[in-house]
Amino acid sequence: MKTLGLLGGMSWESTLVYYRLINQGVAERCGGLHSAPLRMASLDFADVAALQRAGDWAGAAAMLGQAGAGLREAGAQSLVIATNTMHKVADVVVQTSGLPLLHIGDATGQALRAAGCRRTGLLGTRFTMEDDFLREHLAQHHGVMTEVPSLEDRDEVHRVIFEELCRGIIRPASRERFARIIERLAQRGCDSVVLGCTEISLLIDPAAPGWPVPLFDTTALHAEAAVQWMLCDD
């Protein structure tokens, strides 16, 4: 089994989900007492978020890249960035860390394409929804076009992520607001919606009945891709 490096803490709420899903996946496939050989760096999200707000993406890239290099020195053979937003600096992290990356956009794009989805709605932080790093990755590598919510809805999604979900706060009223945002994306012609922030699945259950279109949880898809990589000889 190969050793995976996990860049987490952004936020730790979703990193906890990654840790659980990856270990569960390994245990289900290997049986017995097997668990995942991980090397993990859990960053202080307050520092990362401050760099995001300041637009200092070079500083954020350096922080993650240095942490990734430490994981390589500790024996990691590949890297997972346990957040959608910080894939904005994925190329620099790969260069600095010296490790190949399991990209969250590939895990998501492969699932969308397998399901026949071609026009998906994207929920995430303001950076993920409004910048082009994930949307272009899905389009260029997987042929999937993306739609984002209205400005008012984007503001609300971003607020809930940072003020509630990253702090472990789950409010039914926020779940209802997200449901309405998903409905509006479906009405605009989206054939699916990507939960493109690793905390959103703490609030929204993609498997629950009644959604107007299929929901794709990037956290679960990314964790599954990590398990497949760890157990694959190639």
C-alpha cells in the first residue's frame, strides 16, 4: 500500500471527514485491522484564511508547498490538498513539494462524466465560484461546463461556509437556503450540482431524496480517489 500525504486543517472539520473516509475505504477493501498509511500536515486555517482575504496567494502557495515538502521528507509518495479553494495554487504546491497531486477536479470531473453530466452548478467559497481554477479544470480536462449562483446566493454560500461550517455550526435554516440555491441552479438548466467546498457535505446530504438534480460531494469523491491510488500498484 502506498503512503499518502494529506494537507489538511482547511478547515479541520472537513479534514476529519477525509481521515475517516480514507481509513474506512482502506478497511473495507483490505479487511481486518488495515488502515491508511498517511502523512498529514494540519495547517492553522486562520493563517491561510488571512492570506486568502488579502489576496496573497503566493504566500498561501508557499505555506502549503513547504508543508507538502515536509510530507515528502516524511515518506509521502503523493499529495492530497483537502480543500477545493487551495487548488487555486495547486501547480506551485506540486513544484515546491516535489510530489504528484491527486487533483480534486479530476475526482469530481470523472464522476460527473461517468454520470453523463455536462452542465453542473458549482457551490463553494467565493474564491472557488468566482475564480476560474476549478471551472477551467473541469472544462478542459473533463468537458464539463459550470454555472455559479447569483451574486446574492454566492455571498450567502460563502458566509455559511466560513461563519458556520468551518466552525462546526450546522443550522437547519442554512440547509433550507442551500436547498433553494440548488433549486435555482436546476431551474437554470444545470443537470447536476457540485458541492465544491469540502465542508458543504456537513450541511447537505447528497444521498437524501428530493434533490432536483444529482449532487456530487467533492470530499467523498476525493477521498475515494485517494483510496484507489493507495491500493493500486500502477
